[in-house]
Amino acid sequence: MFSGRSYHSIDAKNRLIIPSAHRLELGSKVYITKGYDSNLFILPYQTMMNLAQKIASMPETDPATRAYKRIIIGDSYEWEVDKQGRVLLQQYLMDFAKINKDIVILGSIDRLEVWSKEVFEATTPTDEDFESVLKELSSRGV
């Protein structure tokens, strides 16, 4: 399971270093794609294959399914993590996530989220937001 938060910088070649605590679980082959909240997802190969199977089972006639497929699958790419634990971020994904240099890598159960530090800090929930989310999840039995 991916958890925790770490702060890093993108190098001059648009590469980021995967935190060493996550490298073994992530594996050597990953997929990088758009996330849900102006961030990027780095998914282990098998996690992406499982997600692709779920998407493939959704009705192709549904416009939302087609849009989701384009966003998650169409904008993704496969990457081999290098010996230094680095992955390359494609410029179109960096533009989507507003990533310039400083980033936050956040563990999110089955994936890593990569955020622009500025965007992450601007969207960090307040204590009131946190309480509201806890109440909502509690009402669902979580």
C-alpha cells in the first residue's frame, strides 16, 4: 500500500525520483497518467492492467465511459523506472498538473499522486473540510 507524503523537485530533463520507500512496491514498469484533481498518477503496471480491464468492461456506448478511457488510458504512457529510481514526466502531463519544479508525491493506496507543490498547498483541506468528509464517510459506514 502506498502512503505518506514527500517533497521533491523535477530535474532539468523533467525526471522525478520515486521515493525509495515506494520503489519496490511500484516495480520497474509503471504507467503515468492524468489524475482526478489536477495531479498525475503513477500506477504499478498490474494496477493499470486491472484498471484497463474494468474500463474495458464498461459500456462503450456511454459517453462518460469513452471520455474516461480517453483521459486515463489515452493520456497515459508506460515507463521503465531507471536504476536511480527516476521516471520521466511528459510535458503535456506536466502542463496538465501545472508542474514546474517543486512537487509533492503522495501515497494513495494503490498509486502515487504527483502534485505541483503550489497546487497541492492550495487544495489541502482545512480542518472544517476534514470534519465534513469524516461525517460523510461515517454516514456510509466507513
